[in-house]
Amino acid sequence: MANENLTGALRGSLQLIESQDSGNPTDPAETSPLREAVPDSLDELFAKVNEAFGQGLPSAVTDETLYALVLRYRAEALKWEQDEQIKRDKPKTPRVNKKSIAEALELDI
Amino acid sequence: MTLTDTIEKVRAETNSSFSTRVPGLQLAWDSTSYDALDRCPRYYQYSIIEGHGLDGEENPHLKFGTIFHSATELYAHERAEGQDHETALLSSVRHALEQTWDFKLSRPWASTEPAKNRKTLLRSIVWYLDKFQDDPLETLILDNGSPAVELSFRFDTGFTTSDGEPILLCGHIDKVVKWNTEIWITDKKTTKMDLDDNYFKQFTPNSQVSIYSIAGIITLSEQIDGLIIDGAQILATGSKFRRRPIPRSQDSLEEWLRDFQIKITEAEAYAKQQYWPMNRKSCGFGRLQCQFRPVCSAEPAMRSEILNSAYPKRLWDPLIPR
């Protein structure tokens, strides 16, 4: 429901402009007739992508290569989450209150 | 130069958001230009009126954020058209790879920001879209069947200059969503900062949140409860995501409009005097200093030369939809 008080202060000549789709559709990726061996590492996958782009053939990057890239990033996500969980589970070292200890030992700090 | 070339050159250098009657008087405002004026009139003069120092193409943070937005927008469009998650995700990945390739130099984007580069961008896109593939924030579908994503808006505020020229507010909404029964506008932010309470505190008070909330009410004729900041923390080794609603009441929006009207009156006074004073309390120092401090610190006679040599120009026109 429109906010009456707010719209009362504003005139009606509004224009909602739907932007052009900012995606940049390219030629559809041509699926290689041969099932290529997909490299494992992220660097190798990016090298493969860069080679195709460097030759002016972005459409030569197959969906298999893109999917391998996605899988690598998903593996990274799992590892990241495990590492973050380890950090969260790590027992916190209790903070030492030096002044309290000094007072207990009757030291002058 | 042909007549056509001359016309194109003049068009490229003319900011359509400004009055043709009073030089330097902005009529169509967005949050960037309004924040600039709010910060310091001189800063506003240099960055918005003259267009110095806003070169988005060389700013790695802006490039990163822009492509993150466009990739996730593409994903939203494809899902709205019925594509499954994996297919839409691959389209977004392909889009991001293309946007981060320099076809002129035939090489990948070389970011100067260690944590925000091509690989971390792709990582952030994959992790974000995987995390939110069954998003509890349901994208609104417009009457024409399109998803309510990346919507440029402009509307007449009802305020005018003393000469009767209308004042407009403009902007670009990321997405309109339904969350439970409420309608919210979401805005994605990519940052290196921790997405903690301190981070989200910056959004109240905040002109962008207020402008978008008002725009949502006016353009969608819906009760908009505020903005949801959709934060993505980009680190060298990973990306974290956190969302927080930033509500806006009718009273706070009315207050913002009142402040806006007064500020616009000030802008008109500066334009009519062709003089924009410095707000010396905004100069800052160290890492937080204003980018124009070297200019304002110099003798007035030297400033133009410093600006033209050290601060690249880019037209900031809120009326141009993204």
C-alpha cells in the first residue's frame, strides 16, 4: 500500500526505467565433439580460458571447462568452511589479568 | 572535425542533469552527487560539476563491484526465465570471464588491488550464487514478467528551483524482493571490511538508503520497509556473505526529504554565485583525507592546473541509466 503522507509531498511524473540487460550474451559456447581432459588446478583452468580468449575465441571455452572451474571453487569453499570452523572451535586462551596476579603476589607492577 | 563529430563531442561533455539556464545548478540528483554536496561544496564542485577524480574504469573496487553486480543480475534473469541453478551459474561465470578480459591488449584484467582480482571475483560469484540458490529473499516479478533487478529510476520530487525548474531524484536499484510478507529493496556491497555491527552502522543515517526507500515507495506503489544490505567481504583467501535489513520509517524519510530540500536551496545559491565554499572540517588527514586535499592546499591560482593534470575527468550524469 502506498505511503500516502510521503507521496503527498511528491508529484506524480515518475518514470521507472528498466535498464538494458547488462549481461553480454556472446556466441553460444560450442561444445567440443571430443570430451577433453579437464585440468585440475585453478591456474591450469584459467590458463586454458586465457588461451582461448587470447586467440579471440571466447566461445571456445566449453561449458565443461567452466564447470570444472566451478567445481574447483566449490572445493575451495569446503576447505575454507572447514578452516573457519577450526578457528571457531579453537579454545580461546584466557586473557591474563596481570594486575590481579600482581596484587595476589603482592608485586609492584 | 565534422559537424557530427562536434555534436557528439559536445553531447559527451554536457551533463544532462544540470540546468541549461543556471550553469552549475544540478537538477537531477542521485546519492553519489548528493553525498558529495553534503560532504563539502568544493568537493562537490570538483568531483561532480567538473567531473574530476571519478575514473571508475581504473578503480579496481568499482570494477570488481560492477562485474559482481552484472554477473548476479544475469543469474537472476536466467532463473526468472526458468533456467536451473547450474545453467544460470555457468552463464554468470562466462559473463564474468569476458568482462575481466582486456580484448584490446589481449590479456586478463590486471587489478591493482590484491584481494579484488579476477580469481577472487569468480570465486565470490560462485560462492555467492551457490549460497543463495534457494534465496529466502524472493525476487519480485514485474507486471511485464521481468524480474525486478537492476532497475533505474527517476522521479519528480515536487521541489523546484527558484526559477521553477523541477528537481529530480535518480538511482539504480539492485533488486526488489519479498521477504516473508514484506517488500524490501536489496543492495549488494563488496568490501574488504568485516561485515560486523560497525560495518552496518554506516547505513543509518545514509542518503542512498533513504533515496532508494523513497524511490521504492513511489515507483512501485508498495509499502517498502527499507533496504537490505547484501554484503560480501572479499578476502585474499575467501569470501564471506552477510545480510542485514536497514529499516526506514515514514518519519525518517520525511525528515530526509526536508533536509534534501534545504540542501538543494544551498546548491542553487552556490551555482548563482558560481562559488562553492570549502567545508574545512571534511578535509581529514592521513589515509582518510579528502582526495582533493592537495588541490585545496595549493594557492588558488594553481588549483586548476593541479586538477587538470592529476585528476582524470569522467562525466557523472545521474540521468544516464546504468
